[in-house]
Amino acid sequence: MDRSKLSHIETSALIAFIEVAERGSFTNAAAALNLSQPTVSQQIKRLEQIVGIKLLHRRSNKVYLTQAGEAFISYCQTALRNIETGMSLAVQSSQTLVVKVTLGLTCFNTQRYLSEILKLSHQRNPNISVDIIEYSTDDLIRGLQNQTIDLAIFSLPVPAKLFQFEDLYEEPLLLVVASTHPLASAKKITWQDMHGQALIVPRQETDFGIRNIIEKLYRTHQIKMGNFIEVSGCQSLHQFLLSNSGLAFLPLSQVQKDLENGSMVVKQLPELSLTHRVVLATDPRYPLSPAAKNLIETMQIVIQTHGH
């Protein structure tokens, strides 16, 4: 196949050729194509030059196919049908192609907004598949750096020099105990009451996230920790709390249902008001895919709609 020769044939010339042959008139073909008659004539002339043979007989009141034109036109019609079919299939393929975005987050950030984000993402772009991976803060950092996750939702503080951040929302960070814990019935508690109390915290190697806030708080008030219970997930932390194994500092969204059903209570320490700040992080070294950008837009819509 001499593709260099084919590259000179324009689709518009094939369409003009078919229209002229079917209508038997340059004038009628030009009107159907919304072109001038000289333009159609030039297209046919150029096509005949490329093919190297006369395709149409021209008479004063009639235009009709030559023998070569009769042989050529069926292939033109097939070619155009194939192009049209290919275009249709390409559009269908783009509509059904599933693109994956991997979103990493800690267990402390799964309760607030996540279900609304996933629901709206599917409504806006059903072809985007969002993979949710629940990681520790340490693993989130590594995942962004080695590109195993595209986006990460962090609890502050986080390593500011490594990533780009966008504020998502904030909520109260509460000191909670099980309703059967010895401190639960105390009308007031002081920092002295915290001495020796077992503290349940997320397992972590680096000094970031909620654990960083807690440890800094204890150092500031010179509180001696009792048993230091490290857990790898919020479900384990929740079970330890309910079994009276210790106390914990948790975002409101994590304990909302427990507070409502009375299985946990909030204890207020003097002059203490903590905030759980949550951000979206990306690694600036790697460009975001269109699907990842779309998911970010979806997050922004959900959070703006529901408010911080």
C-alpha cells in the first residue's frame, strides 16, 4: 500500500465525489454540502489527479460515473462508513474506559465526607474507579513518594517540605473514655488525673499526625504516661477503648455514634481545646492525572456543600 499517495486524499474530496455521483450534478452536490460549486469541482479535479484517472463524465446537463469511477465509488462509500463506525466506537470506548485513582488516608479520616465524596465522584464520572487504601501516616508518606497512591488525606502535622497541601476541613479533637472507665463519672478532671493513665495511640515511626499532637501535649504538661498502647487501626483502638484499656484523643467524627449511644464520654481538661486539621497532599514531583484532578474537584464540591 502506497500510503504516501493516500495521504494526499482528503475525506472531504471523497464525500464530494460520492455526492456528485449520487446527485448527477455539481450544483446539487454543492448545495447539499453547503459549499460553492467551484469548490466541489476543484475537490473532484484534485481527487482525479491523485487517483490518476478520470472518475466522472461531465456533460452540459448531466454528470455520471466513468467505468473507473463505478469501480472506485463503492470503496469510497465503504471507507467513509468504516470511518464513521470507527469514530462511534472510539467515543463508546472513551465512555466505558475505567480509569483508576488511588486515594490513601488514615483510619482517622474515613468517617467524615468520604462516603459523600465517593458517591458524587461516581455520579460525575462513573468511569473513574477510586481505590481507597487505609494506611498509617508513615505509609501514606511512603506511598506518595513511591507513587503507589495518587492522593493522600493527612491529619496535621505533616512533613511540609515534601508535599503540596490543600486544606480540607477541621473538627474537634476530643479526649474520650468508655462510659465505664473510672474517669467517666468524674465531674471534672485535671492534668494530675492524667498521670499514669494508659493512653491508646496509633502505631507510628515518624513524628506526624494526631500522635504528634498528643505527645507534644503530654510533654508540655509534664504528664507521665502509663501503659502506652499502640494500635494499627481505628477498629482496634475502638475495641481497646470500650474494654476500659485506656483513654484516647480522637476526632469527633470517629466517636460521634459512640457519644450518641452513650458507650463513650468526652472529658474536658482545663484550658484545652484541640483541633483536628485535615489536608489533601500530593507529591509535586509527579504530575496529577486528569482523573486525580477530577477527584480533587469532587472533594472540594462536597466539602464546600457541607461546610467545614
